[in-house]
Amino acid sequence: MNLTTPHLPTPEGPGSVSQVPNLPAGFTDTFTSRYVDIGELRLHAVTGGEGPALLLLAGPRPGTPGVS
């Protein structure tokens, strides 16, 4: 499975590692934004650090119509 696509641009702007305000010193030296293509789906991922992998996913809030 190819999780990285080298020809994709680096994410920039709000939500990217380079543009988030008030990050701790050194954060952008350790973590980077990148795109990950999985089939027809493109995800914006922040990668870096040490230790076991951690995956955080944003989703709808409880009570959103159509969500149980």
C-alpha cells in the first residue's frame, strides 16, 4: 500500500503545522504536515515524534443529525 505520494504539495495555511498559532517551541522541528492518499481519499496528516503510533480522527459530535 502506498501511503505517501511525493508529488503532492505540502499542506499550508490554517490547520497545517506551519500555520497553527501558539505551538510550543520546537514543534515544527519535530512534526510536519503531509498528505496521505488512500484510494480516492486524501487525508492531511501530521507526522513526527517518537514512541508508539497515535491516530486521532475528527468526527461529528454526538447529537448531530444522522449520527447515533
